Amino acid sequence: MEPWIRLKGRKRAFPFVVPCCVSSLSKDDSFILVTKSIVYVFLPEFSNIVEKAKAKDFARFVCETSDLGTKNPQYKIVSSRSPDFWKILGAKNGAEDIEEIHYDPDSSDDQFEAECFADSRVWQVENVKDSESSAMLKPVEKQWSKSPSQKELASEKIFVFEFGAEIYTWIGAKAQYRL
């Protein structure tokens, strides 16, 4: 299945992998669909400028690096006249299949960002002293409920970033670890 990425947020657009189907679409977030032959960018009417810019930047990066399995050097902005895109998602009527929104998109993004930061945690992997094969996670509480910062990363350390249901690992180039 192709990577289907949703970008949501008003001050900072957070990327999330979502199920590749029409029910994942909304009229107030931007989306990227990566296939082997083309990278689609869907920028609906109520998607904000930050989400739209991040979606275009992300799509450009994927195309330039041939990342996520695509071979196309350019992305395509989706319109209602992009039947191949809508067919992949299972939308019989194109953009008309997206549910109407009955809320303020900006308030929704603000609430989403607050919830994202509230659930974020950072852990550092440390080797257990006097052990050849053990490591432990140590909480980095000063980074909890905050946006991650590149200045916190050190080339000799390993971090685990927890963002609600998503977990990422960062391994510094000079990290010494035994897992």
C-alpha cells in the first residue's frame, strides 16, 4: 500500500501516516500520496497556509530524493479532475466524497497541536553500567510536552521520541550502544 501522509497543524504542520482511503480525507488538512509513478499533493480549500507549504516541501523532498519508493522527479497537485488519484482512494465522486466540516478549522488545528505536545515524551537510551548487553530508557522530562528541538540531539546519544501513537528512534552517528 502506498504511503498516505496527512499534515495537520496551524503553527507547525505535523505529518502522520494515515490509512490510504477516502475516509481519511478532510477538507481542512493537506495530504500527500506517494506512489511509484507519481507523488500527489492534495490541498483542500480549508487547509491552512502552513499545511499547504509543508505538504509541497515534503513532496518536493520525496521527489528529489526518490524516497518512499517513487521514481517521479515532480509532484502533482490534485484537482477534482485527477481521476487516478481519486480511484486509488476509492472515491467514486472525487472531492464530493469528502465529508463536510461543521467546525472552525483553525480551532481544530489549535486543539490538535495542544494534544500532540501534551502526549509527546523523550527518552534517552543508556547502557547499563557493568553490563555487556543491557540498555535502559531514561526519561528526559525537560523535553516532555514540548516540540522536539534539534539542539537537544547529540551525535553520541540515542533518543526515543514518543508522539502519542507514533514512536521514533534517533541514533547519533557516534552513539555506542548495546541493545
